[in-house]
Amino acid sequence: MADAHDEEVRARIARGLVYTESETAFLAFGRRTEQIFEYNHTPPREAERRRSLLAEILGSVGERVVLLPPFHAAFGSNTHIGDDFFGNVNLTCVDDVAIRIGDGVMIAPSVTLTTTGHPVHPSRRADFGRFSEPIVIEDKVWIGSNVVVLPGVRIGYGSVIGAGSVVSRSIPPMTIALGTPCRVVRDITDEDLTTRLAGQ
């Protein structure tokens, strides 16, 4: 009977419907709170220990990954990071469902990736009622400082998200987007190859 209940809750979560804290108690085994605490208190000189802990914490982790502590996650095990990743301090992953980060992604300080929101009506927030939708960050994305990425968002290949943005809708590939709410301001073109070299 418990299995049928658990499967029904999983199905509701997968459809982005509201679920509660009590209903998802059976998922607690996926939380890596102890390992995250240890990671955040591991000295910089212990690079191999940090790498080993990341492999324990994350659902999957690529090669040449740098994630500066402190790092925070609801689970850790629902976050997947590709190769050549750089994450600066205070990255927070509210990964009640999957967060998938591609290769060559750069994330600036104090970014929040949250797969979870809450109903507007207070009666539906009883027992911490919430809904969750996956986040996908494609290859070679750069996310600026203090960005918040909301549930269900996909950020396309090579795009740049300006500092302080709140990303509530998906962003197409090879664009610059910024603001609250985050909006595309222009495409990234070959002219951007020389922007910082002009006049040299």
C-alpha cells in the first residue's frame, strides 16, 4: 500500500502538481545534508577530498569541476553537473526535482536555482505545500551574480544571464537576457568576439 502511495505522489510531482512535506518523507534518503556540511568545511588544500564529497553529494558530476564553498542544496542528489563547470560562492540549488547543468557553464556568486515554488493561497501551503519543475542549463551558459532561476526554466546554449535577474521563463540559445522579470535584450553574434579587444 505504501508503494502505491509513493508512486502516486511521485506522479503528482512529475506533473508539477502540489504536494506536501509529509507526503514526501519517503524521499528523505536523497538528502545529502551531512556531506554538504562536510564539503563546506573542507580546507582548500584537500582538493581530492572535495572531489570525493562532490561525487557523493551530486546525482552526477563531470570532469574539471570547480565549486567554491559554501554550497547549499535541498537534496544535492537531484543536481547534475557536466564537465568544465565553475560555480562561485553561495550557489544554492533547491533541487526537489532535477537540476541539469551542462558542460562549460559558469555561475557567479550568490545564484539560486530553485525547482520549487508554493501556491498563492495560504490554505494550500499547509504542511509546506509546494510544486516542483526541473531546471535545465545548457552548455556554455554564463549566469551573473545574484540571479534567481525559477521552476521549469531552460536556459539555452551559450546564453548570458545578467546580474540580479529573476528568470521566470525559458531563455533561447545564444542570447543575452537580463532584468526582473528576465527578458532577452539581444543575440550574441560574432561581433562579441572582439568587444573587449577593441582599441588594443
